[in-house]
Amino acid sequence: MTSERDVRPRPHVVRRGTGVPLVMVHGNGVDHRLLLELDEVFAAPGRWERIYVDLPGFGRSPALEGRGGLTDLADWLDAWVGETVGETPFAVVGNSMGGLLAADLAARRAGQCLGLALLAPVVVAQHDRRRRARAQVREDPQLLASLDPADAVEYAAVAIDQTRQGWEAFRRAVLPGLRAGDPEAGRRLAAAYALPMPSPGDLDLPVLVVTGRQDAIVGVDDQWDWARGLPRGSTASLDRAGHNVHLDRPEVVAALLADWARQVHPAG
């Protein structure tokens, strides 16, 4: 049984809708607002209760005590989900580092987890061992010059197509989390950033893996090699998309997630 002490600190959580629990796990350096961009995909009345959590040390959630490494975040997430949904079947969506955590969670809760969707997931935690893509950037110097210099640097670091629409999505979904995190928690996480990706054969459930073809942060090759072993995996690699694949290609990612959600939901 999970004790109350096991799942401290208490996280900041946004819950929307009713239905089957759908846990949304964001990546490193951001917060739950990155995945709020997907909410409309799952908003049909009565089907999904969307549970957006700020991981400890991110957004408005206090940091973990002690080491605060990636395995500690994984243990915390498993305990928190156990407290939040109990034994109720649930599904999970994870982005980047949150993809690795979501896969770990699904493997731990095999039989309870209905489905797993991974957007640009971390498959290899060690940065120097990743096979990353060469980013292709369409620059817009006028757009960058119109932004606050610090914001322009953050946006240019991940943007594949620098557009006003892309900037507005970044400003809405990414920038607030970048500004809200606990820097010391981030340093402790970086110092213990190790967690093995579950074997794909241990995930016998509908798994969607979506990658950005120009993702220079986690790449695409490790993700595809891993996904080939999934018993029930679907994969897509989208051109003109980087690490924030669902912001770069929102319509395509929404369609892929909607199809996955129909497979996963108990009512079909």
C-alpha cells in the first residue's frame, strides 16, 4: 500500500473532463502547459478525464528531497498515479523525458495501463549516446528581432520553421514552463539522469510513437529501433518537425492521437 509520505511533495495538477483517467506527463525543463495543447483531442464529453501534472521541481510543483534523479522521478510518478487513480484502468501520454517516464509507468502497471502514447520520447537517457538528427531550420530574422532577446534565443534553439504561428504556440505552451522550474532541482536531475527504457516486449498494449524527423534533441533512430519490438506499436516520423513535434505538426499529431485514443478506450 502506498503511504501519504511516499508521494510527497504534493504536485500541481490540472484535471479536465470525466471518464477514463488519462495521465499527461511532460518533459524536462517545461511543465504541464506543453501538453495542454492536446486537450481538444480528448475532450469528447464523458470519455476521458485528462490529468495534467507538473512533475516535482517543474512548474508549480515543489522539488523532490534527496538526490532527485530520474529514477526518483519514476518512483514518485508510480506512487502518485497509484494514489490518484487507484486500481482504475488508465492511459498515459508522455513527451520527451515524460515519454521515458510514461513507458516506465506503463511497464510497472502492466494490466492496468490501457495504452501509451509517446511524443518525441527519450529512449536513450545518456545525451552523448543518442543518435540525433541534423535540424533543418527555416529562419525568420524579422520575427526573432521582434521578440525579447532571451525569448528569441529559447525559441530559435528548438524551432524548425520559425513562424509567427510557431512562436505563439511556443510562447503559450513552452516558455511559461521554462521560466517556472526550480533550477536547483534541474541540476540535481541532470547529475542523476539515468533510467533504462523498458523492453518493448514488456509493453503488450497499444503504443503510439511519434517523432520529429528533424529532432536534434532526442533524434529518431533510437526511437524507431526501439519501437520495432513493440507487439502492438504504431509509429510515425514527421517531416518539418523537431522535438516539439505536436507544436510543429499539430493537425497530424492530433489525428494520430485521436486514432490511438479510439483503440485504447474501453468503449472503442
